[in-house]
Amino acid sequence: MPIKVQRDLPAKAILEEENIFIMDEDRAMSQDIRPLEILILNLMPLKEETETQLMRALSNTPLQVDCTFLMLSTHVSKNTSASHLNKFYVTFDDIKKKKFDGMIITGAPVENLEYEEVNYWPELSMMMEWSKTHVTSTIHICWGAQAGLYYHYGIPKYPMKKKLSGIYNHRVLDRKVPLVRSLNDFFLAPHSRYTEVRKEDILKHPELAILAQSDEAGVFLVMSRDGRQIFVQGHPEYDRMTLNNEYHRDLNKGLNPEVPYNYYEDNDPFSAPPLTWRNTSNTLYTNWLNYYVYQVTPYLLDAEE
Ligand SMILES: CC(=O)SCCNC(=O)CCNC(=O)[C@H](O)C(C)(C)COP(=O)(O)OP(=O)(O)OC[C@H]1O[C@@H](n2cnc3c(N)ncnc32)[C@H](O)[C@@H]1OP(=O)(O)O
Ligand SMILES: N[C@@H](CCO)C(=O)O
């Protein structure tokens, strides 16, 4: 893939090490093809890690993908430096007059709060409203998916009895939908959360389709039937060690976490876990870019619909 990466973004060296084809800004600008413009609202506290994960997931296509990272103006990030944000991120005011081919709204570790207790809920709501008219298709991840289903459809989230953490098996429910094309009938993907949205609430909305689910982890993938909104309750973009890092973080905090389900070989939390979901992540994001972004977005983004 040619993914355009800002010259000094820390993700660049990591992706190059993985043989991912990076275009720097000069080479990208010399190409005569309009790139796909993807806006990434990064709500995760460890933003640099998420930047790498998402750019990797978007990198498996010959289409040129230009990512713009969006930050909040109404929340001061505790865990990512202001210098990183000021250098690599834009604010909503900077881009609100533009249109984008795609948008990704990430998860955030705020799912135990009511939506209205999240200090950036008004700003996030405004961005989700804006996305309906300024973005061709938006993917929402984990808490971002729960927040999107709540904002757009009034679907509630529920606390789970205990944290759901691990690699769960899922089943594709409707093979005809291009978003799940090339996924196996059964596939593995990570989940890491304290809350859930439930199938019975989603089924009340005929404009939504549940495309994949897990007996143990519940709903995985939901799409509005027009393809403009996609909700992923898991974290297919996670790295090999992400759940490991969360587990050891919680262990060191004395939270007595359970070992992530179906993750380590022999359930040994001091071993390196096998990566069993990368092809699922690549397939999902590549299908999204191909069928829901590239094939339907207008060539002239700013043209009136
Ligand atoms: C469920 C999902 O969607 S995905 C899960 C997200 N998981 C991860 O990001 C894994 C990596 N994260 C981590 O390991 C941890 O969050 C850490 C180590 C970075 C920080 O953990 P803690 O010290 O326990 O929590 P901390 O007080 O920093 O709060 C976590 C985040 O919630 C935010 N937060 C807390 N209360 C509020 C609130 N009322 N409104 C908005 N944000 C809030 C914090 O600001 C922080 O986010 P930020 O860094 O973007 O500012
Ligand atoms: N994935 C999250 C869940 C909490 O929001 C974590 O463990 O950090």
C-alpha cells in the first residue's frame, strides 16, 4: 500500500520495519491520483500505539491513503504529550469545512462512565453529527462503537459482570455483505472492555445489520444498511502484545485481572502470545476501503451531492 505518513511520525519507522510501503509527503504529492482522505479521531490514551495499529490496518491496498489525525479541543490528554498532538494532529475547527472519504473513531477507556459524564461528549456528539454529511463511511471501534450506536440510534450499553478480555471466536452471519468478504466463516479477534451493547437492542433497528457475532463475546460487527456507519465492538487492530500490556498493567495495579481468554499459549501470561487475528483486521479494513470508501465516494469530495 502506499500510505502517506508525515515525515517524523513515530509510526513511520515501525511500519517501514514491517515492509509496509510508506510514501513520504514529497513522493505522495508528486502522484497524480487523488488519495483517499481518512480522518482518524484518536481517543485512545496511548495515541502513538494506536496510530501505528490503524495505519498498519489501512496499508493493505494499492490505493493511496492519506490519514489526518483529529484531536479534541475540550479534553486535555493525560497520557499523550501536547507536543505530539500539536505536531501531528488537527482540531475540528481546522477541518470542519472539508469532506472526507472515511473516518475512524477509536475506543477510549471511559466505558464505565455514562456518556454524558465523559467531558468531551458534547464535542464528540458534534463530530458524529458532522460525519453524517461530511464523511462517506465511518468506522467506530469499541467504546467508539458503543458511543456511535447510542448517539445515532439511542442503543444503550450495559456493564458486564467482569471485564471481557481475550481472543474470541466469531461467526460471520451474512456472507453476501462485501464488508465480510474473504473473512472465514469463523474468525478470531480481540475484545477488551467492561461494557457491551446487546443484540436484542440492535435488532429493534431494521436499518442496522449484525454481520458477525461471538457466542462468548456477543456482537462484533454492525453496519447501517447503507454502509455509511460501521461499528466494531472488538479491537481487531490490536498488536500482538496489547492485551498483554493491559493485563500486566492491571496486575501491577493490584486489580486482580483474569488472564486474557484464549490468548497465551498454555495460558502462560509470561509468554509471548501468538498473533491469531491479523488477517481478520487486514481483511476488514481493506474491504471497508475498497467497497465502502473507494467505490462510493465522490471523485470530487467537495462537490454538492
Ligand atoms: C474500551 C475501549 O474502547 S478501548 C480501551 C482503551 N484501552 C487502552 O487505551 C489501553 C491502554 N490504556 C492504558 O493502559 C491506560 O488507559 C493508561 C495506563 C494509559 C492510563 O490509565 P489510568 O491511569 O488508569 O487512567 P487515566 O486516569 O489516565 O484515564 C484514562 C483515560 O480516560 C480519560 N478520562 C478519565 N475520566 C474522564 C472523563 N470524565 N471524561 C473524559 N475522559 C476521561 C483520561 O483523561 C485518560 O485519557 P487521556 O489520556 O486520553 O486523557
Ligand atoms: N481496553 C481497555 C478496557 C478498559 O477501557 C483497557 O484495558 O485499557
